[in-house]
Amino acid sequence: MIPKNNPYDSSKFAFDYLLSNFTKHKTYLGLRMGTICGFSPNLRAELVFNAMSIAASERGIVSLRNAESWRTILFLEDLWILVRTILRKKMNAGFINAGSLTMTMRALSEKISTAWGACIENNGDSATYSFRLDCRKMRILCGHDLSRRLVSRESKNFIATYRSK
């Protein structure tokens, strides 16, 4: 069945379908990534973790929308650990779900607001998607190289780097 609810589902379906034609070659590896977050020289300030952290630190407000929607977020450092691990190991063809943390938007906003002593501004709900990636395969593959991520610590580290650049 072809999904029609949101672009994420449609693109995932199309990618999976295309790769199914290459299974006899066993030469593919697909990454299904959570929402990327963290500092980079090409900062995406609008991405949820980044936007909430910047607003909390600069304005003392975390804007929350779609509180009960789930998201898997992927810190750039963890993406690098995964890519480095893949390059070093012989991998079987298939897919790896890549994510650092999975939680509701409410939980994410609460953790960031607590870290900064910020208020949460609930802006209600809108048409959106909700997803949780099962990232056990990534955790097993990368093992001890992945550290335990705490939203409050990651938010503080992100802002320290953001301000220093």
C-alpha cells in the first residue's frame, strides 16, 4: 500500500521500493534518520531541538506545537559515529534506523525549558506526523561509542558552541 499521509512516509516507501530491486546485488545500505540536531557551520536553526534550545536560551520561551506527537532526533555526533562505524565494518545490505533519542514533543520541550529555566508556550496542534524509530540496531552496531544523551546537557552544549561561533 502506498502511503499518502505525509512526505516522510512517501519518500521512505519510494526509497524502500527502489532498493528492493537491488536486493540480488546486496550492495545497498539505507539510513532512516531521525530529525537531525546540533551545531554545524550550516546550522539548521528551524529544526526542533535547535529551535527550542535557541529560543529557550535567548528569549526564555520554548514554543511547543503538537505536544503528543513523537519524534526521533539524531545528534550530529551520533550520525558521525554511525557513519564511521559503517565505514570500518563489513555491513550486510539493509536498513539502519538512526536516532539518539525518541520522545514526545511535550517531553522534549519540558527537558529544554527546565535546562534553561524557560517557559513553555503551547501553540496547540496542527496537521503533522508522528514517528518513532526503533534504533536498537544502531546502538548494537556502534556499542560503547554512543554515549547516553541527556537533552538538558545536549542543549547547553549546543548553545555554548552556537554562541562561540
